[in-house]
Amino acid sequence: MGPNSSIKLQSGDALIAVDVQNDFLPGGSLAVPEGDAVVPALNRYLAAFSARSLPVFATRDWHPPNHCSFKAQGGIWPPHCVAATRGAEFAPELALPAAAVIISKAATPETDSYSGFGGTDLAARLRAGVARRLFIGGLATDYCVLNTVRDAITQGFEVLLLEDAVRAVDVKPGDGARALGEMRQLGARAIRYADLAP
């Protein structure tokens, strides 16, 4: 039993699954190494939240074909998560509840956002649902998860980072580990599924 053992899910908690999309999974155009490993891990949390009727949010990149982050437009990434393509769909095995709120980001050619809060109504929706504590996992640790956690803390939410449900791109070796360190430093608490009270 670690210091995190027995975290009780309660009213005011919300789960955010970050960018678990086909293009970020093995075989996708911007595959995260072992990206598919987050799916069964997130599904356990999704089941726990669903069982208690707690809110679930899922962010997604929803890019136009000429998005500024793509290499052809001078960005650093190959084309990925183009709106309404298979690559932009959520992983088929991801068990999102029917009531999950989908947050689309970076949906215009000139705006990019690694954060689920960037240019979206995520913060307003969380506040409307009186969320105080956010459980955040998904892809990728060193980009969209890091930036979503950073913004969540800036917005005044308490953040529990689902350490067993994130994977990193590691463009530079060690990026993922550095991102985990930064999130902890900002005040996020890293937890694993075993830390949840039954």
C-alpha cells in the first residue's frame, strides 16, 4: 500500500481521456510507442467512473487536412487525426460511455493545441459540472497529456495523473520521464489503478 492507496472516487471527480486516437496507436501515422497499452488501462478507470455515474471527457485532435502542425505547412508532424478520417477516430477498444463528452481541439488550419483546454469549452464544462478533481490519462505523456495537466492546474483543478494509462512519444529520449517530473513538480499526483478504493 503506497501513500496514494485508497483514493475514493466521489462527486466532483471527472476523468479526462486525452487523444486516444487511431493515428497515435501502433500502425497510425504518428504512432506513440506502446500507445495501445493505455487502452486497457484507461478502460479500468472508465468502468470505475461509469459505475459511479461520474463524468467522462475525451479530447481529440480534429485537424483540417491543411493543419499548421503538418510538415507540408511548416509544422513538425506528419499529417494525423484529420477530422472525420479513420485516423482521427477513438481507438475501437476504448470503452467510452455513451454520456462521455467529446472535446475536439486544433480544428482550424491556423490553431494548434496540445492541451484539451486550448481554444475549447472544456474548463467551462468542467465547472458547470462542479468538477474539482481531474483524473487525466492518455496520449502522449510528453505533449498533449503534459499540456492538458499544466492547463488544468493553472485553471485551479486538482490533478491525479493516471501513470499506468499514459505513454510518451519520446522524440528526444527521456522526454516522457521529464514530462512526468514536470507534472509532479506542478502539483499533479501520480496514481495507478490499484490506488483506487474498491
